Amino acid sequence: MKLLISLAATTALLLASACAGLQARENVLIPAMKTAFVGIEKNIGEGVVAAKLTHGEAQVVEAEVAKMRIALDSGDPYKVKAADWQRLMPLATLGVTSRNLVPSVERILLMRIEKFDRAYIELVKVLR
């Protein structure tokens, strides 16, 4: 239930920021992304295991996860943009789909990843 409430709150924040300017995105979008990334980070870890990455590959992913976490904590949209979300997203998705989850839970977790992706794209679009 907590997951559903958290997802609903994150979704509301992400949607509310869709029409806002860069300053509003920094104040609304990044905190919502930060909240969502806590769970997504766990999905990425599961994806690393499921993908059977080498130790070196796993270290690269771990460094990129840390970079994203630090960027989101800083609230700096340029740092968030610099983090390699395109490398992390497939692993997050794999971390969800490779597990034996109840379909409704899987859909919720995948939706969180998708919404984070949309928020990331929106943020990057504004910074161009």
C-alpha cells in the first residue's frame, strides 16, 4: 500500500511539473525524481544480478548509480542530466521483469521507472 501511495504522490508531482519552468522543475521535478530513485536504485541492483555483469561492468553501473544519487541530492539539473540514465534504465527494467512478481506489482514498479524516464527527458529537454 505504501508503494502505491508513494507512486501516486510521485506521479502527481511529476505531472504538476510538466508545464513549469526550469526553476519550478528544480523545486518540484528533481525532488520527485529523488523519491522515485530510492526504489529504482534497488531495481538496478537486481538488474545487475540478472544481467550477470562482470565485476568491472557492475562497478561502472555502481558508479553511475552513485552519480545519479549525488546529482539528485544536489538538486542541480545539469548534474542530473550528466548522469547516464540511458545506461541505468534497462537494468532497472530488467531488475523488475526478471523477478517473479505479482503482475500488478510489476506494473507499478515499471510505471515508476517509466515516469522517472519521462521526468528525466523533460528535464533534459529544458536544459538544451
